[in-house]
Amino acid sequence: MAPLGARSPDEEHRASTPLELLFDLVIVVAVAQAASGLHHALAEGHFAAGALVYSMVFFGVWWAWVNFTWFASAYDNDDVAYRLLVLLQLTGALVFAAGIPRFEHGDRTVGVLGYVVMRLALVTLWLRAAKADPPRRRSARRFALGVFLVQLAWVALLFVPGGFGATGFWTLVVFELLVPAWAERTAPTTWHPEHIAERYGLFTLITLGESILAASVAVRSATEAGAKGSTLLPIIAGGLLIVFSFWWLYFDRPGHEALTSVRGAFLWGYGHYFVFGSAAAVGAGLAVSVDHVTHGTTIGDAAAGATVAVPVAVFLACLWFLHTRSERTMGARVVAPLVVAGVLLTPFTGQAVLGTGLLMAGLVAFKAVQAARLVPPA
């Protein structure tokens, strides 16, 4: 068993490993379960309750992935013990995914069990890192202790009547988020900026893929039920424009440019909760829009349009906030907020999905023209 020593943040050509890609593949199952639950809640008109449960479930998926990703960037040695502990995390992720439907109906036990399994496997990895990395031993021990104590609190919350309400849940979320900030204060771990940016890019692709899958399944079901193609065409066209624009805008700036400091890394890394969550939620919104035009919901036109417009606006606003510092022109900094405002008005047009897609495509075209103008002549 090799020591789990720190890797250099200056390694060249650092890429995601097959084990990391397998982790992503398992996580997408949980993302799909969370988005499916959101779809059904929105279609039934349970907007506030659906959004709340989705935000809770998605946090568990996202946070487990984030913690593994940053740890692996600094300490992945790919020995047998490391692989087995990561596979244990994957097992916990599958248990967590299986518990999502129960979580949505008030039974938190299976979801918490899967989450705790993932987190305790990571505690063991941090203890291994503490043993093998003396310069950052104190940080690794803080990570292990902090994560372990919060897991005890999650389990304890199961036995508190009403403890898994919004107040109890988000209180422990705050403690989860504080653990890395507390641990990294002693000696920052040696995460690799370009590797982290690549990993986040891959998670973005996962969420976009989930949105495409959710929308395509909804369209197929609608066509099998006899829906007219002319009715679905605006949603299909708008949905494609939205997803393609998401991809274009996200990868328009290299992510590692924002990872130049520990503070910047926290802002960028934590801010992606809203980027990822909204990208996956768009798929649920597109499915609701298909249901609506095929008379599968009882919600109004504006409400159906909002199920797409709101997550698109959140995605764009968060991406603008994370990337605005790297925008080269004032125009690029101003146009995105204007598009966000326009997107939020589309539910009142009767063609929210198509209108949102056209606005996003227009933003992409604007940024492409701006980028071309900044290229020096040959």
C-alpha cells in the first residue's frame, strides 16, 4: 500500500482518471433521480415544495462529488486502498440515489445512510493523507474530524422529531460548507487548478446530458401519445438552443483562470452549486413544458414557462457572476444581466422555451462577435 502523499499542483497534462469518470457516471444516476422528482413536483403545481426538496437532494449529490473531486486532485495515488475507498463512496452514491424517491416523500433514512457512507469513506482517505503528508497533516486531520462530526449530526437529525425540516437541514449544510474553509486555513492542500477546472467541466456536461435526456424522453412520450409535431417543435428548438448555449457560454472562459487563490477557489467551487443545479433543473422544466402542451398538467402557461425560464436565468446569472471578472469589455459584462431580465419575461409570451432559446443564442452570438473583434490581426 503506497503512501497517500500530496501531488504537485504544477503537474503537466493532468487529466481525469478512469476512476473519476466512473464516479461521474454513478453520480449522474443521482442527478437523474433528483431531476425526475423535480419534474413531477412542478407538473403537479408544487413549485415551492418541489424546489425545496430538489435543492436539498441536489446538495447531497453535489457536495459528495465536490469533496471527492478536490481530494482526488491533491492526493490521488491510485493504489488498491484508494480504489477500494472510492468504490465504497460509489456504493454510497448508489444507495443515496435509491433513497431519493423516499426522501421526497419524507423518509430520509436511506438517503442519509448512503450520504454518510460516502462521507465516512472520505474521512478514511483524509486520515491516510494526514499520515503521509506531514506539511499538511493538520489540515487533513481537520478535514477528517470536521466531516466525521457533521455525519454524526446528520444521523442524529433522523431521531429528532421534525429535525429534517428546512431549518435543521440547512443548518448542517452550513457546517458542511465551513469544514473545508476551517481545514484549509492551516495549510492549503495541493489541488491542481487545471484538473479541477476539467472536473467541473465534466460535471457540467453531465447535467446538460441529463437535461437533454429528460427532454427527449418527454418528447418521445408525447409523440407516442399522439401529440402533433408542430406543437412540440418550438419546445424542441428552444430546448436545443438553451442546452447548446449553456455549453458554449460555460466553456467560453477557461475555468482555471478563476482558481488563482484559495479565496477565489472557494467562491468558484461553491458557486457551481447553482450552476449545476440550474442546468439539471432545465431538463425538468423542459419535460414539464412538453407535458403542458400535451395537456398533461393543470398549471397555467406562465407557470409552465417559468419552469424553464427561472433555472435558465439562475444559470446565466451565476455564470456571469463567476466569470464577470474575466470579461474583457464592459459590453460583455452588461449584456448578460439584460438577457437574464429578458428570460424572466418569456413566460408571459406564450412561447417561453423558444423565446428563452433565442435570447440565449443571441447572447452567444454577441459574445462570439466580441471575441472575434479582440483577436489581433494576423
